[in-house]
Amino acid sequence: MSGALGTAAALALLLAQGAARAPLPAEPPIGGPGWTVVVPALLFLVTAGGTWALWRHFAGNDNDQ
């Protein structure tokens, strides 16, 4: 019985904390299509290029013993 009571108390505490939080009044400093589309696409291309370069570098080194 104490487990159910503890769970109910924890749930009540979470609900009380969530109701006390208010959204921040400030706008985010970055945003727009440049940050949401262009930057992630560039990061993906850089990481894909780096992965490809590492793969090409290590792909031919199978006979090192």
C-alpha cells in the first residue's frame, strides 16, 4: 500500500512543479531556416565526408600484420 501512496505523492509533486514553470519571456537568439535547415545539412555533409575519408584511408590496410 505504501508503494501506491509513494507513487501518487511523486505524481502530485511532478504536476505541482510543472504548473509552477512559466515559459521564458525572451525569444531564442538563433532561429530561422538557416539554423534549422542549412546548418544541420552542412554538419551532415561534413560528417559524411569525414566518415568517407576515414573509410577510404583504412579500407586498404587489411594486410598489416
